[in-house]
Amino acid sequence: MDDVIIIGGSFAGLADALQLGRARRKVTVLDTGLPRNRFAGHSHGLLGHDHKPPLDILAEARRQLARYPAIKLVSARADSISGAIDDFKVLTSDGESLRARRVILSYGLTDQMPDVPGFAEGWGTSIVPCPYCDGFEVAGQHWGLVWSGPQSHNQVRLFRDWTDNLTLFADGHDIPPDIRADLARRNVPVVDGRITGIAQRGAHNATVRLDAGPDVAVDILFAHPRNKPSASLHESLGLATVKTPLGIILKVDDRRETSMPGIYAAGDLANPITPPSVTLASSHGAMAGIFAQQSMVV
């Protein structure tokens, strides 16, 4: 029996494993190899790894974990979880049945691409969600922001630390008059009409096509599509969730424990703060690993 099974081996999951391995706890990490930020060319803001490709960072992390004999990395999907604290059973896509005293869910979120031609193709390059991840590289240039709800008004204010040249695309949404007045005061033009397509012009640069009016070119387009958990294990377990403006995440307490004793969650799957951050994912992963280890101390 393992001490802990970690489901999801990206930044949060590997940070879980590192803490547990250093505590000499027996750990198995199950991973499908599809991290959320795999579309990005570089990862920014992670201390010691700034401006490195995210897949390279993860590959180096796996190499470092190899020095801990208690950690086992397995390329497989977790199909089901059953049991209770101190005796959980996880069935993998390979048909293997694993047992552990604790489980950490770190399988992350999946961004749901809108049905707009060119959006999925530009995701992670000309279309991005996070100014902390990509803002510095395009600071001072012409930014676009696709309205996704009231949170977009806060993003307009936030973006001013990077650029004074911002265009907001309503994308068919009704923006309240008071917000429109504030945007006008901030010299942020609002382009009405629904987005019908996005064409890339190089590594960044996007041309936004509209159902009414001319195309609008920007140097970078920020968008926040809805997202959902990358797996449904939490549903079968009946774990409590929290609604966010873009989807749902798992509800955890201060020790990263979910509503089921013995099951913890880390990373984007349990992070209410948007946009996503590899720094927060790694930090919360380390916390989940430490607290899971402490819960087994007698």
C-alpha cells in the first residue's frame, strides 16, 4: 500500500510528490501527460525557471524526483476512486488496482475553447489568459480583452500596469452603462458585435473578425474561456465544489483537504484565484503534500 496516490503530475502534483518523497513517504503519481499550459511556449514568473518552456520545467522536475526511491511516476489515467481514509483504492486505465492511505487530486482544469475559428489555434500564443504570465513580453503594446463577465472590468484596471493601449471586445454581451462610462473615462474603446473569427499574424498579433464592423488588429488578445475539471473523479466521490465566474473548482480547507477526509486537492483544480498560475499551483501542491504527510503522523 502507498502512503499517498497523487492523481495529476503537472506543477502541483510533482510539488506534492517532492515534499512527500523527502519525508520518505511511499508515493505513486498518475499522470496523462497533458498539462493545462502545454500550449504556452514559455512559462513566466516561476522563480528559478522564468522564461523556460513549461514542458521542459516539468521534465526537469521528473528527473529530480528520480533521486527519491519512494516516488513512483506512472503514465496512466485514474479511472475510479473508492474506499475511505487509510484505505483508498484507485483503479487505473491500465487495469491496475492501487491502494493508499491518502489521495491528492491535482488533475487540473481544461479550458473549453469557444466555437470561434482560429481561437483554439491561437490559444497560448496570440490568445492568452494571464498578464502575469505574458504581460511583460508585450508591455506597452496594443492589447485586446474579450469580455467574459463583470470580472473583465477588474481586468481592465489591472492591465493598466502593463499598457495604456487597450481595446475591449463586447463579443455580443450587454455591458452595463455604468461600466461603459468608466471604460470611456479610462479611454478604453469598446468594440461591439460578436467575434466570428481570429486570425494570427506571427507569434503574437491577432486580427479579430466581427459580425458587424471592420476587423480589429491587436498585438495580443486576452481571453478567459470557461473551464472544467480535467476528470470527473470528484463527482463520483461527491466532493463539495465552489462556483467561479468561469466554472467550478473543488472546495478545500486551509490544509488543502476536500470535503472527504483523507482526500486533498491542489493546483488549478482547487484554486479560486484567476488567472492560473504555476507559482500558486506549485505552492499549493507543496502544502497539500505536507499536510497529507502530517495527517499520517501518529
